[in-house]
Amino acid sequence: MYIDIVPNRNSPPAVLLRESYREGKRVLKRTLANLSQWPAEIVEGLRILLRGGTAVEKIEDSFEIERSLPHGHVAAVLGTLRKLKLDTLIAPEPSEERDRVVAMIVARILDPRSKLATARGLDEETSTSTLAEMLEVQETDAQALYTAMDWLGERQGEIEEKLAKRHLEDGTLVLYDVSSTYFEGECCPLGQRGHSRDGKKDKFILYLPEALRPCNPGCRSSLGSCVTERDVRWPWRCLTGIRPIPRRSDPRSKSCAIASSSRAWCWWEIGA
């Protein structure tokens, strides 16, 4: 049996249920029922059954969901990142390293975890969102993420210059934050003895502004007392070509632009 649709000139086509049979050497067909009044979806379901298939009431019933990956939060953060052109600021040309760096940035915002856990979240078998699929970084392990971070570190100066040109100009106010942490070990050249807000008297202290120090290796400060105006001025000029002028310093220290004894804030005006 089969369904035959017969054109009917100016009227709707006739939908007929027919079967074929043989008389001698002739192949004939006869009409078993007129299905013209049936809804189209029922006719199509019957057609599928006659072909040996299985008809379902709802198309959703034909699928079994094995795994559903969240997507909305990834699309929001990644879309905002691309709208800000952060990916092209990191590197103008696409590359595996840039995609992995972008993936780490998005993952850090959505679900901050260790590099090993982040790599597992990007792996095709253990992914926790559509992030890896959207950036095509499914084949990523922890070592690949560390390699991408090394690649990013080599581009730090270029990225900082681009950020300065984008956001800083004469008269711009910059809110500068200084904090510190203790260091486990004795091999870091930036670590020095000093006051620890964490109460780790036997540990080296790292002041976060020291991250600027590679711009001017000759500019050092006594971390036991303070980070001076001169210490901050030269790295800023090196990074941006703009001279910072201290507008407000910690009132407890006249000689220090930023006090190191506590978490301090300082306004800087970018001047010519």
C-alpha cells in the first residue's frame, strides 16, 4: 500500500490510499480509501508507517538527550569580550594561543578554577559548557594553557601600550591600588623582607606594584617602608609615555605616594 496524491485541476489534490496488484503481466492499482479530508500531518504519519518507519506524536520524542551543555552565560561573556575587541587587542591575528587565552579569561569570569580544572572543563569529553566548542579549543590540556600564558607574557608590553592608548590621555584620572602578599620560597628576585599584613613574619613579601618593575630595572624601593612616587612614576612613563602627577597621597606619610602598611588608594592625574 502507498499514498498517492492526484492533481485535481482547480480543486485541492486528491489524497488516496492505494495498493498495487498484478493480473497476468499487467501491474494495476486500486484505491482503498480517500484521505483528502485528513490533516496533512496525519497523512504524513501514515506514509511513514507504510514505508516501515515509526510515527511519533511529537518530534521531541524522537530524540534522547544524552548531554546538554549550558550556553547562555558563555555567549554573554564571550560576546561582550569580542564587542570590547579584547581578543584583537591580545593579538590581531587568530591563533591557538589567543583562543586559549580568551577561553581562560572567559572561564575565569564564569567559573574560576585551577588550570587543570579549566582544562577539564574545555575537554570535549568532560566539557561543562559550550566555551570550548565556540573557540574550537576542545583539544586542550593544562600544559597547553600554561604555554598560552607564556605566550601572553611575551606580549605584555604591547598589550599595555595598546590599553594605555585606548584609555589614557592628558587629564585622565587613574585609580591605583597597592596590595601585598607573602611568597613561599626564596628564589624570587622581587621578594624582600618587610611588614606582612598576613602575619607571615618569616616569609618574603611581594608588593603587587612590583609587577611594573621590569620596565625600569634600576628603579628599586625599600618595601619595608613604602613605594615612593618615583618608583611608580618611571614605570608609568615607560608604559604609556605619560607623566603621572600625584594628586593625593596617604596622609600618614608625606614622603610616600602610596603607603605599604595597609591597602591604600591613590589618585593620579595623567599630565603632559
